[in-house]
Amino acid sequence: MRFEYLIGLRYLRARRRERFVSLIGIISLTGITLGTFVLTITLAMMSGFQEVLRERLLAFTPHVTVEKSDAGRWDSDQLARQLRALPGVAGVAPFISSQVMAVSNTSTGAPGFVSGGELRGVIADPSMLAELTKTLETGSISALTSSRRVTIVDHGRKREVDLPSVIIGKTLALDLGLGPGDIVTIVSPASLAGAGTPRLKRFVVGGLFYSGMYQFDSLLIFAGLKESRALLADQPNLESGLEVRVRNIFQAPAIAKRIALLAGSGFKISDWTETEAPLFSALKLEKLTYFVVLLLMVLVAAFNIVATLVMVAMERRKEIAILQAMGARAYSIASIFLCEGAILGGGGTIVGVSAGFVAAYLIGRFRLIHLPPDVFMVSALPMRLYASNFLSVAIATIILSLVAAVYPALKASLLKPVEVIRYE
């Protein structure tokens, strides 16, 4: 062990007349500990929000979407077979999507509650709807391919009919007063704008899902592709095409480029990094902002290191002069104070980052902080522990501590031993 480190450690041990210097050092250490603690938890929280939002968004958002950019006809089945052969593609299926109006039916057959929603016509493929299956509270995706015989009241008379099933969000079901087995009427928006007979279709609620994201749970209605096409045939702004799910979501942009080359002109290819770019860009910017702002808190604590080491240099100037007289070079004297800065910064960093890791783990593991899901889209504060976050906090803090120690180190190394010994 180099003597500079040993002397630096010894200088931090206050003598009786240096208690004030020791107090400033403790304040510096505490400030760095608190700063790194808060910074570590904040980065874990922001990383958790990013990952949870990404997971939940992609559960109901296509990884890659293939749509016809013009009104021409195209063989979607043939293109789907070609896309399934691409490396990295997990599944391909057609879809149809449109904004609709959902109306619940009362026991007398009269309309009940009304709410807007988004109808998604899909094929009940378990590989494509795996994420929906995970969020189902009642029912199964097989309901999308089956019908159920129910009793309806039509013009005051009861009759039994076979109705196709839908799976709707739990929040939407609560808004409409619906439960499994109840009847819901879906109205096409295009028919509402015209003067003709509204185009509508009755469905039976075959299942409820709860994703924890309000924007999905309060809007989405999943139905069979065939029934959805029949209902939305007159919709001018209809979204339809192929939904592609990939094995590695971060490879979606590269796969989208390969799909564009394969499909050729006349197609609109988009991946989730494009459709959700504003949200994730805002989250990244917010995370960077928090990091910079909280790092300023560490910087304030680093200024206390400057004060501590300057006072140590003043108190120990006689000893420093003796070291110089014995042959210690200016580099060695400066190294002593740089070591002191590293000890203060490193000690605070180790304690702060360790405490932040434990706190973030406990908050995430036991869901200690609850949030309103209609505001934050998640019901509990998410935490994700990444080594890169801890390393960035530790490295930034230690660098600031070393920078703070530069001025006292230079000041101590420039002392003139002859003058100090003469006047002491």
C-alpha cells in the first residue's frame, strides 16, 4: 500500500483540536451518501417505468405492422407466408382495427350505458395473443372463435340467438356495467355519420382482461376477424393489414427494413420504435434530466470535500512541510489529498449505492409504493436494477470527488517547506 494513501487516511482521523474539520468531513460523506442513494433509486424507478411501459405497450401493440398504402388489392396470405420465413419472426397474422361505440343492453332490451372503444378484429392464434392470454381474468381466447346461445329481448319479445363473443377490458366492462355472458352492441362509426340505418352487431362478453394500463383496459374490444370485417365494411379510415411479432423486440427496426424490401412498394411498414417513439423519447429525456439534477446534489456535497481538504491542508501544513523536507515530491503531497477525496467520495458512494440497491429491490419486490393506475398506467412503482445504472452513479460520484480534491491537493503541494517550518 502506497504511503500517500496511509497518510491520507491518517489525516482524516481528527485530533482533538481538529473536531470541526472532522465534522465537515462527516457532512461531506453524508451528503455524498444521500445524493448517490437518491440518484440510484431514481434511476431504478425510471428504468422500471421504461421497461414496464414497454412490456405492457407491446403486449397490445404490434411489433411490426404491414399495411397497404394504396387502395389496390393484395394477397395478404401469400405475403404472410413469406414473412413467417424471415429470421427472427415469431408470428404473422391479419388484423383489423377501428374506433367504435359500445352500448350495453339491459334486461328489457333497451340500451344501457354507452362508451367509446377500439374494436380489434384478430385471429385466435395463441402465439399471436400470448400476452392477451396472460392478462385474462375470465374466459379464454378460444371464445373469439365460438358463439354462445343467449336470450335477447327484441321489440318486447324474447328469443334465443347465437352471438359471437368478444373479450373486453375490465375498466370498459365496469363503465358499461357488463360481465361475462352479458350482451354488448358494437356500432360502426361510419354508420353514425350517415343518414342511413346504423350498422351494428350484437356480441356476448366472452372474457375480461386486465393489463394494468388504463388506455388499454378502458378501450380495447377484441373480436373475431370475420365478424369485425362484416361490421366495419363501410369504415373509410379502417386500419387493416398484417401484424408481425418478433422474437427480440429490439430487432424490430431491422426486421421491418427486411420486410419493406420483401414487400416492395405500395406498402407502409412501421415498427413499435416508430409508433411509440414520442413516449419513449420523453422517458429517456426525463431520465437524463433527473440524473443531471440529482447529480448537482452530489456536486454540492463535493464542495464540502473542498472545504474539508483545504482545512486539513491548513491544519497539517507543518507535517506537509516536514514530508517535503524529507524528500517527498509535490506529486506525492498532491496524491495524499487526492486519496482523501477518493476515500470520502468512495465511502459515500459505496454506502449510498448499496443502500439504494437494497431500497430499490425492496420497493420493487414487495410493491411498497402504490400508484393510481388511471394516472400512471401502472398500479405500483416499478423498479429495475441494472448494473449500468449503478456503475454510472458510482463513476460520476467518484470523478466529482476527485475533481473536488484537485484544488486542495494543488494548494498543499505548492507549500514552501522552509517558510512553513520557520514560522511554526
